[in-house]
Amino acid sequence: MQEKTLFLSAYTMRMETLFLNARVQRKDIAYVSHTMEGYEGLATVTTIDPEKGLIRIAVSPSFLKEVKEILAELQIEVGLELLDEHD
């Protein structure tokens, strides 16, 4: 019996990610993180320095507008301060 080999071609797509750095009060880090989690798949929040309240928001360029709208509300609500934006 002859063995057949099946070759599957791998398909990879380069996904770009933008990173937004922000600062909030330490007590608000979890709130911001959970708020973003509530918008499943729009962005992820990573704590960079909890003592200084520094966080990094990773977002796909296709969701940047929506994420910035949410962050604008968080600026009003908890005083979130956007620091810079880079790839």
C-alpha cells in the first residue's frame, strides 16, 4: 500500500498593530483594562509601570477610530492621558 502525503500550504497575513501609550491613576488601571476588554477584540491593554500608571494599548489600525472614541470618553471619566502613538 502506497502512503500518500498531503501538503498544506501555510497562509500567513501580516497584521499591523499600533501602540498607544497612556497614563492613568494607578487605581484606574484595572478599570481601563476591563473597559477595553468589554469591547471584545478592539484592543488590549498592558500595564507598563503600575507605580506611574503607564499603560500601553495595542490596537489594529482598522479599529483605531473606535478605540480613540472610547479613550476620549475615558479621558473625561478617569483622566486618561494619551502620551504618544507609534508602531
